[in-house]
Amino acid sequence: MESNNISVGLDIGTTKIVAMIGRKNEYGKAEILGIGKSKSLGVHRGVVNNITQTTQSIQQAVHEAEAASGMKINEVTVGIAGQHIRSLQHSDYITRSNSEVVIDEDDIDRLINQVHKLVMLPGEEIIHVLPQEYKVDGQAEIKEPIGMYGGRLEANFHVVVGQVSSIRNIGRCVKSAGLELEGITLEPLASANAVLSEDEKDAGVALIDIGGGTTDLAIFRDGIIRHTAVIPFGGNVITEDIKEGCSIIEKQAELLKIKFGSAWPGENKDNEIVSIPGLRGREPKEITLKNLSKIIHARVVEIIEQVYVEIKNYGHEEQKKKLIAGIVLTGGGSQLKHLKQLVEYITGMDTRIGYPNEHLAGESDDEVTSPLFATAVGLVMDGLKRQEKKIIESVAQATLEANEVIDDNEKEQTIEQPRKERKSFLDKLTERVKDFLDNAE
């Protein structure tokens, strides 16, 4: 099978690194051909802090995926998250020199480029500039201004900001692992693409992706992303608390959490006890499930409350910003028993667990549709989208070249010029990271 219509998502997480190979089947759904995962060493709270270890973990995951699919991986689409990501709202406008001409792509580019000149804190860089809605000559709530007349074009933007060094470090690891960077995507956006339906994004929904090191939040309303945040707590701090609270080692704490953990302490009887073997001939430890749940509950409540603060910051309590579809939980941490009930109790919002099967082919493996893989599936889909764009662009280019051969006077009638796709900022960022790495060698 030719490899130009496959795409590879690389999710560099705090607890695991996943490489996932996928392609589009004839029904336009994503079909996953192979998965590889490795224990993530060298990543803390979503940020790389050891290049060598992370590179090795990436190679291990990639080899596994290659073995599973029988393909060779060259290019990957990588997700970025981590505690350095923040987002802000910003409005900006441009005045057009000639209001007799309709607004086109170039005007929007000019406006977006202007937002990129915002002054950030040292070491920070704008990752995404996402237009929310436009105003033309003061007329509000315009979704698509192209083709309209107007002298002043303004827009509200959702601006996502991150640390340059963290992004470059991820690029460095990918390159050291012998791979090319095909694209960079914000992880909450990737997870959202994998688990949310269009209806939910329209009605208003908050996606909470509980990972090992961080909890990512993405809020949609009217089909547009409205707010993103990364909270620097995840499943690992819960494990840490169990370890400290019960004086046991991390491996045992993790197992306890997965097997017996619950976010709701009410339902364990006082007499339910788990016995844990002691280290090197020491006495076994007895732990009551009620205590275990209390420890987990305390930390989970803290995480959810922080997320809820972000949801309120977005303005969920205003009538026209209400999130009608409520909350969708995904990521490994969403598998904690009774988490859904706890989230509903704290926020008063409808909640469901999100499985990344929204755009997957019907016969996908159960393993793939686990919330653990939401980000990876989203990154694969993102890569597939990028490739389609590339194909469209190369076709457009070919058409243009063909047209130039046709005699000039006929050209008017023969063919409509294909509309050029606007380069998303992430594509530019990817190119910049690539250039930086090539020059830094």
C-alpha cells in the first residue's frame, strides 16, 4: 500500500507516548492500522524535561506501531500541551483603503497577522489565532466576511499562547528520533476532534481531557472553539496522594487506583479492605477502600473545581454562552469509577464519557476506542486533513500551471481560479520549528 495516504499521530504524554498510524477508508472515516505505546520517561506535566529519554520512548512507540502495521513511519503530527499553555481573548480591527472592493482572504490574513504582533511575555509565542466572529462596519455576528463590502473589518480572537522553548524541545525529540515533523496541533483541539460530535460543538460543550500530568480543557459553542486551558494536575497527582497517604510504592498506588479506586467515597463499606504485600519480607499493609476513596475524592474534587473555574471564566453562566451539551470527559483519567456522577454533582452540568469513535471506521478495535487514545486519534485525523489540503493545493497549482499554457484571451472564459487555502498559523509554526532545528544542528 502506498504510504502517501496514511498519517501518523504522536501523542507525547506525561505517562505514555502513543504512535498511531491511520488512513481514510472509502467512507471518509479514519481507519487505524497500528498502535505503539511506550512508557513516557522524561516528560513532566506535559513538558519535556529530558531529551534523551523522551527520544528513546518515541522510538520505542514508533517501532511498535511499525511492527503492528508493517509500515515505515517518516512523518508525524505531534500534539503540544503542558502547563505553559494559556489562552486569551483579543479583538482587533483593520481599516481597508478601498471599501468599494469586497473583503477577501488577504484582508483576513492582514487582520490575523496583526494579532500575531501582540506583545507576549518573554519566551512566549502565539500558537493559534482562532477568529470567533467578525464585525464589518460595526455590524456584528458575522461568521464569514469574505465577499462582503466594508471599510472596517474587526474580529474577536481566541489566542493560544505557549512557551517557545517547550515547543522546540518537542521538535528536537521528534527529530532526534529520526522523524520529520509534519504538523503541530494543540492537544485539547485534537482530543475534541476525536470525541465530540458537530451537534455538541454547536450546542455548547466543554471537553475535559484528564491525562497523567495535565488536564486539558476545550470549550466550544456555535461550532467555534471559545476557550482553552491546561491545568497542571492529572492522574499522576492522584497516584502520588495514594502513595503518600497509604505509605506504599508508586506501582502499588497506581494499581490500587485503577482496580479499586472510586471518586465517590460514600459507597464503600467500612469493612472492605485490600491487603498489599510488604516490601522485602515486611508485613503486608491493609488499606480500607473507604480511605482510598477519600484520598482520591479529595484530589479529584480539586481538579474538577479548577476546571469549573475555567468554565465559569469563559462565561458559562451567561444565558447566551450556556453550554447546553454539558461536559464530555476523556483521557485515561476519565476511566475512574463514578467520576461522571461526581462531575455532575460539582458542576450541575450533564456529563458523559467521550470515546474517540466519532470519526473512526465501524470495525475499529476496542482498544483504539478507549478514552486513553483520544488525543492520538485526533492527531491522526489532523494529519489526514493536512494531507488532503496538500493534495488540493498541488491540484490547484497544477491547474494554474496548465492554465498559463492556454492562450491568455481564452483564459478568461475557461476556468475559475481555485481559491487558495489560507495557511493556518500552526503550519507556519511547524515550518519555523523545522527551520530552527535545521539551523541549530
